[in-house]
Amino acid sequence: MTTSDLHGLPMPILLFVYGTLRPGLASAAAHALVHDLERAGAATMRGVLYDLGPYPAMLRGDGVVHGELLCVHDAARLRALDAYEECGGPAPLFERVEGIARRADGVHVAAAAYLYVGPLGNGAVIAGGDYAVAARLRRPTS
């Protein structure tokens, strides 16, 4: 699935989120997009997670990326999420793709995820594949 494939898209879809779209980690702009979406629980996907500073980037790989599943019930919300992730256009940062997520109960489900297609620059691999842990470790303690 590409980001422009919204016609005929079965709704709702499961969206695997691992970074700034993850409830609890969402920025103000992202919070407005995800705060009222139905949460379908913790999950993992195969991939490698990089820390790019203000946000993480998931690429295809043999590692495990930790995140959550959200239910998206309408194409308009999905278009807004795509815009937030800078999908499409002449220089996209992410591409929404279909994949397989493993829920916490071990069941595998079809889910969409945003894979990074932009430049990695000085991005570093997030050991353990969990942006929530990396973000906590980065915060200064008081």
C-alpha cells in the first residue's frame, strides 16, 4: 500500500505507531491526531529503529520495534496522519506500508506502519527498539 491508496481502503485499519504518534509520547500536534483513536494494545513489528533527535525512524530489518496499535476508522484521519508523517510529495520522509504486527498476546495481525525513507544523517540505532525507553533515558532527571 502506498500513501495515496485510500480509495477502497477497508476501514477501520490497524496502525502500528512507535514514536511521536504513540499515545503518551505524542507531541501537541500528534496528540490532536491520536488522542481519541481506539487503542488496540501493545505490539511489535520487525524492523530497526533509529533516533533522529526529535523523532524516531523505523526501517525494514531483522530487529524488533516496540509500539502500539491504533484503530483508524476513516480515510480523512488517515490522510491527516499521512500529512503529519510527511508522506508523499517530492521529498517524503515516511511511507505508509502494510506489515505484520505481533500483539502482546502473540497473535499476528495485519497493520500499517510508517517506514522512514528520508536521510538518516547522524541517526543512531535505538538498542532494544523502544522509543519510549530511549525518550525516558534522554530526559534530564531532577
